[in-house]
Amino acid sequence: MPAGERFIIAACFPEFVFADHENIRMSWPRRFAFFGHFALAKAYSLADASFIAALDYARLPFAALIGWLMFAEFSDIWTWIGASIIFGSAFYIVRREVQLARQRAAPGSKE
């Protein structure tokens, strides 16, 4: 079996490759991470990189929510101010890219 196939099997189904309980317990987060990275790479191949990169910042509120619910980790005001600036700039970039794409697609548009 080629090394690439062994890597994919080990990444997707580690309970068949590793014998200790720690690796079995961590198999589902590894699967989610593997498929999440695969989906992000596929998204970059299908859409404009500036659009995908801006949407990638949508994970910030979810990371804060998971940190609060699972680990009782509270963010201070400066974290939320910084996250708001990052999210606002990403939202602005997405809107600007959509407007520029509409201008390019409109018949008789000036570039």
C-alpha cells in the first residue's frame, strides 16, 4: 500500500492503526480536523481566495463560544474589540469583492 493511502487511513480511522486508548479517544476530533482542512482546501480551489479567507474569520465567535462553554474561559473586552475589528474588516472585504464582481459582470462596465 502506498504511503499516501496509509496516511489517509491513519488520519481517518486511527483506531485501526493505533492500539492505545488515548489515540482512540482522540479519533473523532482528528477526523473533524482532517475533513475540515480538506473542505477548506477544496473551497480555495473553487472560489476566490479573498472571499474564502474573509469567511474563515467567522470561526472567531464560534471559538469564543466553545471556549466559554467547554473550558469556562472568559474573554476580556480587548479580545472582543479586536475580534470586532477583524470581523468588520473581513465583512468589508467580502462586500467590496461582491460589488467589484458585479461591476465586472455588468455589460458595458468600465474597468
